[in-house]
Amino acid sequence: MRDVLGQITRWWESGERFGLATVVATFSSAPRPPGASMAVLGDEAVGSVSGGCVEGAVYDLAQEVVAAGEPVLQRYGVSDDEAFSVGLTCGGIIDVFVEPVSRESYPELGEIAASVARREPVAVATILAGPGRAGARRVIWAGRATGSLGPARLDDAVDDDARGMLAQGTTGVLRYGPEGERRLDDLRVFVQSFAPSPRMLVFGAIDFAAAVARIGKFLGYHVVVCDARPVFATSRRFPEADEVVVRWPHDYLSEARVDARTVICVLTHDPKFDVPLLEVALRTPAAYVGAMGSRRTHEDRLARLREAGLPEETLARLRSPIGLDLGARTPEETAVSIAAELIKLRWGGSGRPLTETAGRIHGDRPAAEPR
């Protein structure tokens, strides 16, 4: 829903009644992940649930759902000759939950949008199917929750699980018994996490950093650029960055918030900056630590880091030279190679051309974020 949140909030604030379709589960080569949404108001549609394969059918279903006032869980599968317009040409399967939305039916939407704008973690739990009431909703924050899915035991179980999912930034379907029993699976609950964007920390205010900041923002990261030189670390040089920090990199990183979704890109390739910085970076829980430089620079770095007392298992976390082997030369090409490595590690891809591989194309398991 994040991808259409701005538009649907405006419709909601205007008192409109519209249909909201959300991908809640995917199987095989589904084109959009759980949480992807499409909203329909009259003859206007925003967002996407399949990249174009079934949008027409979902649009029609959303119109019907708005008219009837009841949510529907619909599965779309492989296309065939008779139903080509409503199948997935990629061969995947998606479950789409379509619900009517208005200020009356979804009173929490404004508060959810405000939390997302403040980067405050919030999760939305919705009953999809089972013995509960389809469409029942509970909104969960770190220390409170509103709405109810039914019995108090079910609310308590979902609250605990949703907060765990928020910590990991994951979205998906959970299964319970009617009273919240985790050993049963006859009740399906979709939990959509709105965790703050993962952070990309880029060190070194150079042209390559500007390109990495641009592509990091494109990939959905909250991008911070840091350099000790005020003449280079300016918002004018890095307009896509969310923050530009003028500090010695290792000092900044020692105090920065780093979690298991953070990626660190060290582009300074100057020992006086990058060696003390990497000493700190490799001891954090960051998902990814990459450093730019030649192979000779890399070997020199490793020697210095060993002298600083870092063990081999810690040094093994370092991705250096940074990025995949694409033959990149320009800052923009190098940024693409770094982004490619991040995506590969996140989803468990091989990094090989798809023409040389077989089986599924889309990865479906975040590898607990790249490590």
C-alpha cells in the first residue's frame, strides 16, 4: 500500500469511497511482491498488482467490491488461451485482497499515513479468510494498537508477531486458530509492515558517491552521504541524498544508527579515511559493507585491518572491490554494479545472465537482508 498511500489518503480525506487491491501472497514467478497495491476510484486507477497482467480484471473486481461493500480474496494464476486477459503470462500465481475503503470503513488510514510520513513503524493486520470476519483490521505500533480482529487472544498473538515482523521490515500472511492458536492454520491474517526505509550510508563525497546516492534513493533507501571535507559534502552536490553530513566518517559511524537492514558503501579509497571507518563498519550489524578500490588497495586495506586486530571471519564480511563484475567504468555504471550486488545478496540471485539459468526468475526470500 505504500506505493499508493499518498493518493488514497487524498481520496480518503475528501470523503471518497474507493476500492483497494493488495497482493497478499505470491507463488512462483509473481511480478509484484506482497504489499503491492492498486486503488480504483471511478474510472481512475493508481498503482499496480501485477505489472500489467491482470490489472484489467482487478479494476473490474474493485468496482464490484465498492458497489457491494464487501471484501473479496481472489487468486490469479497462469494464463491460458481462453482467459489470457486475466492470467499471469509469467506463469506465477498471486492472491489479491480487494476491499472497499472510506473514512467510515477505514478510520485508521489517516493515522497510518501520518506514521509513515514520520518514519514511525506501523503494521496493518487484516483477516483474509477463515472463521473470523474477512476485512477485520488491527493497526499495530510499537507500544499500542487499535481495532480488533476478534477475540482478545487473537489480537494479542497478532500484536506480538506483527511487532516482530516490523523489526525485520517483512510483510506476509500468518495463520492462526480462531482464538489465536499458533498451532492451527484455519485463519489467514495478512500483516503489512510499514517500517522506515532501510538506510544507505555512503562515505566519500566524490562523483561515484553522487551516482550511488541517486541509485540508492531509486531503490528505496534513506541515503546519507558523509565526508570530512565541507567543501565537497554539500547538499548542492548531493541533491538526492536525504542527509549530507560533514564529519570524520569513523566518528559519524560510531554514533550512527546501524541495523541489520543498513548498507554501508565506503568510497573514500584513502587509508586515513577508510581504514578507521572499516574498523567500525565491520563491527556493526550492517547487512552489507562494501569498499571501493583496486585489488592492490584491497590487499593493503586487509593488511592494515589485520594489524588493527580484526579477525578473519570479520574481514570476510567486506565486499571489496565493491559491486559485481559488469566491466563498469563511469560513476553511473559503477553505481549500477553496486546496486546489482545489493539486489543479488538480498534475494539470493546468482548474478549470472538469465539466459544461462533455469527455474524461477523472481527471488521470493529476502536473505534476511544481504550479509
